[in-house]
Amino acid sequence: MNDFQTWIDQRNAQWSNPTGFLAVTSMNWLDETPQTFSDVSGSWWANDHEVHAIGFEGEGERVWQLPFGSEISEPMTGGVLEIASRGGRVILRPRNQQAPALQRFSGVSTFEYNPDLAVEAELIEDEKTVGVSSAAGELGNKYVSPGRLRFNLHGEQIDLVGFERPNPDQLWVIFRDGTSGKTSYGTGRSVTAIKQPNGRWAIDFNKSANFPCSYTDFATCPLAPRENYLSVEIAGGEKTPNFRITSDGLQDQ
């Protein structure tokens, strides 16, 4: 349980980050036509991944060369500005330390800890590349999977596709389950599998984490692949947040 509380504290620290996703006040797609926005100074446009601004923070013209799939953080009044490449397009996401969502956030809501949700899995090797869609529609990514994590839960044998991480002793799992769209967020959550000395993989579903899209419309989160849709309920980890950031402001959910 102490380990679970440590995880909750870490999640609260992440969501409370003054330049994190709860600080994002809008998501703006750039093209070749100059645009202005209410929450970031200047006029902005992009020629492919060459980003231009005139008047940002009172300066003259500035140009950024943005590598595909990368992001740049620029200081701005009240916070930082994220300039990012997503799905071959460029977005601006202002992050303001006084954003209403940051003021509203009072801690993650979680299911009660259930020791039965801490399982050990066998890796069924089947290396392949899996396309994962995004909450932003046409955007998406391809991830390398070494295979399926197989385990038993609630009397059922379950297979979940795991994705490689920079740490070879970890696999990333994006899943939906019987609580999705009810008590947990509808598009799914993620959990980390950790390799054990015996060669098996420990998965603690009590540490199932929400993506930023559970809180905000201004994110491009991955969606659970079809292979990882489960009918069984996994009532562990983060529940659906009680508010959402939209272009119309904060909404209860």
C-alpha cells in the first residue's frame, strides 16, 4: 500500500506541474496562413516544419526549424509555449501557470487498492510493429511490440500487446476494459509491465494511469489498440476526472 501511495503522490505531482497538460489553454494548428491567438502573442504560420512568428513576446520575426515528431518549449508571459510536430503537422500549445484547470485540480481520483490486480505475465513472443491511432483523429504512431503479455485475472486468461520502452526491462500497455466509459476514461489507460528476475513480467493494474486526453481536449493521446480491448473490468488505478478542459472552458464530467 505504501508503494501505491507513492504512485498516487507521483501522479498528483505530474498533474500539478505548472507547465504540464493542465496548464494548456488551447491547441492551435499552424499552416501557411498567418494566424493570431488570444492566449499567445504574435502572428504565427508554418511552412512545413519551419515555424515563423512576428511579435511573439514583443519581438520581431523569429524562425524555428522543428524536427519531425519533436517539440520546443519557449518561455512566455505567464508560462511556456510548446511548439510541436504531431502527425506531420505543427501545433502551438500555450501553457499558463494560472490556467483554470490547475486551480481546479485537487488530486487524482482512484479505485481502492486491490491486491488481486497485481499479476505476473508471461511474454508470448511475436515481434511486430503496431499502428496506434490518436484522439486527434488522423494522427497516430507506430510502436514496436515484442509480443503479448499473457496472465490470468478474475478467472480469465488475458493477452495484452506490450510496446517497447527505452528501458528494456519495461513494456508499455495501452488498454480499454469493462470500466472504460463508465468509471474510468473511455479511450483507455496505460500501465507499465516490469521484467522480473525469473523472466516474467509484473503488472500492477492499481497503477493504471490516465492520459492527458482524460482531462483536456487540447491533447493528441494514443488510443488503445483493438487487440487490447477487454471485456473484463479492471477497477484499479485512475478513475475518470471530475472536470474537463474544452474550448468553452472547464466542464464537469
